[in-house]
Amino acid sequence: MFEHAAWKKSSRSDGQGANCVEIAVMADTVGVRDSKDRSGAVLAYTADDWTAFLAGVKAGEFDR
């Protein structure tokens, strides 16, 4: 599904090769993967789930 997707690295990635997350936005699905293991597993979310997740992040629901 994501073989030809345009992956984007998180702006929060540390630039040192660690803690890197990439996403790919398709028509109705968002893929998330570890940039250090690009051939590894991709987590796939519906557009609605991704929107809800981002809203939770912005609202501080996942703050430590």
C-alpha cells in the first residue's frame, strides 16, 4: 500500500539518526514508520483516527 508513498520525516526528529518517525499520507490512510527501518512495519491509521490523534497531541493529552 505504501510502496510508492512520499514519506516525510518528523520535524521533531533529532537529526542524529535516532528517534526518527516518518509519515505518508494517502487518500484515506496515514502510514507511520521508523525511519531507521524503512523496510520494517508500517502502522496504518484512518484519516479520522490520525486527525483525532493530532487533536489529542495539540490538547496535551499525551504530555508527560
